Amino acid sequence: MSDPLLQMQGIVKVFPGVRALDGVDLEVRAGEVHCLLGQNGAGKSTLIKVLAGAHQPDEGEIRWQGEAIRLTTPMAAMKHGIATIYQELDLVDGLSVAENIYLGHELSTAGFAHRGDTQKEAAALLARLGHPEISPRRELGSLSAAGKQIVSMARALSHDVKLIIMDEPSAVLDQEEVGRLFKVIRDLQSDGVAVVYISHRLEEIREIGDRVTVLKDGRTVATGLPARDTPTRELTRLMTGRDIEYVFPPRVSRDGDGKVVLAVRDLSSGRAFSGVDFDVRAGEIVGLAGLVGSGRSEILETIYGARKATSGTVTVDGKQLRNGHVRAAVGAGVGLCPEERKSQGLLLDEAVYRNVSLATIGRFARGGFLNRGDEKRAASEHVKALDVRPADVDRAVRTLSGGNQQKVVLARWLLRECRVLLLDEPTRGVDVGARSEIYALVRRLADEGVAVVLVSSEVPEVLGLADRVLVLRDGVVVHTGPADDIDEHRVLDLVMEGSAA
């Protein structure tokens, strides 16, 4: 057994009114993948920010290769060989891919950047990650969320690292890209590099992890557990303090003649997708399955009016929506929970109540002035109904965990009483407990007559939650049918081969 590379002992971090870490212990060995588990709000993000030098602990000790150290800045952590890939990527859209990879440690001489060398080295890193098609010269802002994640990984690998922290690295990756990621991790292991891996996907923990540490309420409740041999029931019990059956809400048997709420006809949008046709009836959940880049998110954006269709129509309750017009879609009762909730779905520095009321704010206007009391009361009602924690509607939404932020976005559309709810990766970065709550909420909304369209990179989630499934490949629907009539292996065959059912 090798000596510990990293030891964090009794780490305490206090923010005003919150004890985020309350004596956390973590030990990581060279060359191992150490998985960090816990519900949203358990302290994982705060702990890795302490390790990354972004936060200073109020108590406790950090030992690196046996010696006590102080990580006063992110640069200090990097000098020790500790790199961090955050879930919310710290990249700059206006710069090129290569410039982002070497941001802060540019290849230069006497203040002059070596652009050619930078692009050459960046290309080599992207090829190592299995993505030689990403040009180092390309502007970062033109990449998809998955593409940006790859660039962030390349940035971490551009340093001489001994430990890489990966916070939900697979959240925006499809299964093929996750396989490439795991190959890179195993290559790092063979070079003696350690990885702290954070994920809510327990199947990933089993596949790539060596040992597991579990946090709950800012404390270490278990550490050093074998990743492959610890039962799922035990891990969820440690994370939540209770037993959770990871099941989907039961489907309600329907006779199939419910009213068509959403009708999509021959919808196309440039190269993103083409010729898409489907209906969603009141009370029905339709899932869109496919690889990242297959057109799933773009279909939702086009229905919502955030993207213009090049052909085809979208109809809600028999009324055709104006092409590329969000206000018209919202007015017709269409709501969207976007994939990137922090950058696209929330005003992070605004209060919870304002984020909830965004789509209905005109309801609280009187003579040109907002009735803030009514606005807060309406938001509070839905915040309590969804069990958003804490239930303080004056709190900045930035301070909430990922699962509770997602509930705030859902509360917005509950307040709006939408007819069509578009969900893009609704459980991305959400822990197992909050995930079960979101599943139950989505099913309850459908049971109340809302037409739901769901996109998820997790095929079991699509099959478990949806009534009917559309499988997409390269922007084309290659299969449509009841969720009960197709399994995960068949979906993967379809998206990889593109054969029609």
C-alpha cells in the first residue's frame, strides 16, 4: 500500500450563518481514483475549493506528500501539482481554444507568446483526449457544453499534475465521450497521477473508482470504502441518512386518446436536426434519446423559440407558434428548463422569489410598480410545495445547491401554469435524493395534464420516466415508440448505427 499523496484532516470552513465543512477527513493515494460522494449541499464543492486554494480553511490541516502545506491561492495549489476541473467551467468564451488551455501559464519568451507552439501543444492535448476535431484556433464560445468540458480537461492536463480534481466531468458527455474520459483517467493512473472524482452517477463510481469517501452535512460519514464492492443501498443510506429505492414513479395507464397539446411537424433547424415529427398529449411524457450533438437540445430550443426553425411548424393547443419568438411560446404556455441552468435558466445574484416570478412578473405589476409582497408570497407557495431548501425566498439563488436550483426553475413554470414543459437534462448534477424528488414532481405534473418533453444523456432515465421515446441520430429521428417496448441496448444500437426500427 502506497503512502498517502494527500491528507486533509479535520477541515472546517465557516461562512456567515453556515458551517459548510465541519471536520472533514480525506486521504488520497498516488495513482488512485478516489470518488467523493454526497448530496447537493453536503460540502463537496467547498472541500474541493479548499483543496484548489480558492477557500482557506478555518481549522484543520492539509498534508501533501507527508508535509503540512497551506494552499493560499489557486496558483499555489497548481505549483504543488493540484489541478481542478470545475463543474461550472472557468473558461473565457472570447478567447481561442488554445488560449484557454494555456491561460495563466502561456508559452512565451520575454513576454512574447509562442502562438504556433501553443496551438501545436493544445492540439496534442485534445488528441490525447480523443477529440482531434476540435481546432485550437476555434473560438471557445462556439463550442457546445461538451466541447468546453473537453477544453477544460485539456487545460488541467497542460500542467505537470500529480492530482486532478474532476467535479461532475461526465455531466455533459455522452456515453462514447465518457468512455474516452475513463481511458484518459486510466492513462493518468498508470503515470501515478491521482484523481478525485465527483459524480452523482453511481454506475460511474463502480466502473472507474478505487475508493469512496462520503460526505453528509459537511462531515465525513465514511471514507476508504471500496468503490466496486460497497452496495448501492449502503452508499445512498450514507449520503441521505435513509434508505432510498432508486425507482421511477409508476406510469399511469392511459387510453391514448388524450388531447394533443404539442404538435411538431416536419421541424428542421439548419444542420442541427431535420424532419422531426411528434405529438405530445396532455399528461404524456415524451423522451428524446441520443448522443450529445444529435439535435436533442436544439429541438427543445426551437420549440421554445430560442432557435429559429428553417422549416416546419410548432403548434400548442391548435395554435401555431411564431417562429423564433420566445415570448409567443411562453404566452402559449411553453416552459423550458435548460441544460445550462446557471447560465441560461437563472439570475444567480437575484433572490429566489425573483427567479421564480420571472415568467409571470407582469401579474404582480400595479400602475407600473411591482407588488413585491404578492410576488414573494406566490413564490414562497411554490418553493414550499417543491421543498426547496432552505425555503428562504430572499436568499440569492447562487447560494443554493444544484438540486434546489433546479427546483427553483421548475417552480417558475409551476407558477406560470404552463401547458408544455421542456426539460433538458433535468437531473444533471443532482444528487440521488433530489433526483427522486424531481422524478416524482415531473410525473405529478404529467398526471395534472401537462405535456412534458424530456431530454437526458442517461438512457435509463429516459426509459424510466417517459411514456414514449424518440431516438435521434445526427439530427434525424430513427425510432419512435412506447418506452416499454425498447431497452437501453437497443437505444445504443440505434444511436451508434442509425438503423431505423
